Amino acid sequence: MKLQFLMLGLEASSALKSVYAASDSKATPYFPIPTNAPKTWVHPGVFVSGPQLDHIAKRIEARENPWTEALDSMLNMSYISPTRTAEPYETVQCGPTSTPNIGCYQEREDSMAAYMNALAWWITKDKHYAEKSIHYMDAWSSTIQGHNNSNAPLQAAWSAANWVRAGEIMRSSYEHWSKKSIKTFSDMLRHAYIPIIEDGAPQKNGNWELVMIESTIGAAVFLEDAALYEKSLELFSGRVPAYIYLTSDGKYPVQGRGGINTTAEIIKFWHNQKTFPISGITQETCRDFAHTSFGISSISHIAETLRIQGMDVWRSTDVGARVKAALELHTALDSKEKPIPKWLCNGTIPDTMNPS
């Protein structure tokens, strides 16, 4: 859990303040999320900003916790090892339940290593971390051509979300990442990732489409691609209210894309949850809490990127109210603070929230 503080920018408190400020205001339910790109791009501007990272560095310089403990924990992980090397694949093939699994594990691990080393570089100013982050990005961007099999969009989104965070930090702070390498990295995003994730996945469970949106918005920031940014925001604007329910939505959740329109279709898509007496139920609550946590996390990550780019959807829309309601409901149930009511998922929910 200590590592989570650093991986989340160690600024979860600011995000939570935004969530609670939004929920305390009289936000209009299902208030449309604006879909316009920023007039001026902020870099680094995916999930964490330069001022946030500088704030963390100052806390660590003063040996304050939990920041210092989080950094120490991260630096002891294998991802940061100077002897660890990239294992790029030309084609990553990921099927259901990891069958087949050709390059899937390596791609995700290497993308996380690139991001962790980028964080370590910004905080410590040790150029060895900078070079290691670039090593992973250069190795993959000069090799990968694409993704295949049924889980390809999800795999691509998971990995791209990390690549763009690493790329944003390194391009903004390390002058020795060459223009040629940055161009190759940009081409990788455009050709090996964006084409299979930019249209979303309206008929898949929400965690799929939300992480796809998270990665395309991040890529749009890195590439300063206004069209991709606005296309991704359109998907986000429709998916959030169709993923987290507020009682103000009506008797049933908001209809999403993908032809899921009738009451029967909505109930089936929401894993057979038939009644909605309280806010905070998600489309995947009755599937399991782990996938639910993935969906909520992606919404939060996207909202933070949008905030950095000048659009505070925590306050200007009902995103904050929805996320707050979902967190309050699921953490209370997950911690056993409250029993699972019989009307919710027939009184049984398979597993716990995932902290990642």
C-alpha cells in the first residue's frame, strides 16, 4: 500500500478534496461533460503534473512520510533494478484468461518499469533512472507493430496508460531523450495502440472502455492531438453515467452506447441487479469488486488528467458525486463496515476491491 501513494502521485488528498467539494455542491445529475480540447496543453500533464511531482520531491527531501517510505518501497522493487532489461515483442497476443499469452506480461511489466523509473528520475534527479525509463520506451517503440487476439484492446490500453505517463515525464524533464526517439515513440502510440482502442468498447464491461479512454486521452495529451482528445471525451461523457448510478438518474441506470436500451438489457448488463435504491452502484458491482475498482480508478485517473489540462470535471459535472458515492458504498461493503444487503447482488459479491 505504501507504493500506491507514490504511484498515485502522493497527492490523493487533492483529488479527494475535489471529489468531496464536488459532492457537497449542488451538481446537476448527469451534467454533460464538456468535450473540448484545451487551448494550451500542459506538460507533464497525464495523471500527475510537474507541480505535484515537485511537491512530492520537496516532501521527500525533508524526509517526510508517507512520501519517503513510498519512494523507498518503490526503489526496492524489481522494476527499478539497474540489471532489469526490456523484453519487447513485435506482436503482442493476448487471449481470454491469458491464453495465449505472448508478450502480454512483458509489455505491461516493462511499461510499468518505464513509468516507475520516470517517477524515480523526477524525484531523485539520478540520471540512471532517466536512462532506464528511456531504455524501456525505446526498446518497445522500435519493435512493436501491434496487438492480436480477443484481449488485445484491453492489453493495449493497460500498457499505453503507463507508456504515456512515462513519456510525458521524460519528454518534459530530460533533454537527452532524443527527438528521433520521441518521434518513434509517438509513432508507436499512433500505429500500435490508438487504432484498436480509440473507438471504445460499448458492449464490454465498463472497466474495458474506461481504461481505453484513459489511455487515449493520455496519448492525446502527449501527441497534442485535439481531435483524439475530443473523441475520447465524448466516450467518457457517455460512459461515466452509464457506469456509476445516482438515484437522480431515475429508476434505472443511464443507457449507454452499444444498443443496451431496454430495462431487461440494462439489468442483464448490470449483472442482473434489478433494483437501484441507492447511489453508488456500478455496472460491475455484482460481477466483482476487483473489476469495479479498475473502472473507478480509470474514471479518477481521467478526471485528474482533465483537471491538469484545465477542465475540473470533479466540480463542474457530477463525476465527483458519482465517484464519491461509489467509493463510499464499496469501501463500506469491502471493509465489512456494512453487511451486503439482500437486494444487492442477491446478498453475495465474489471478492474484494483491488488496491492497484
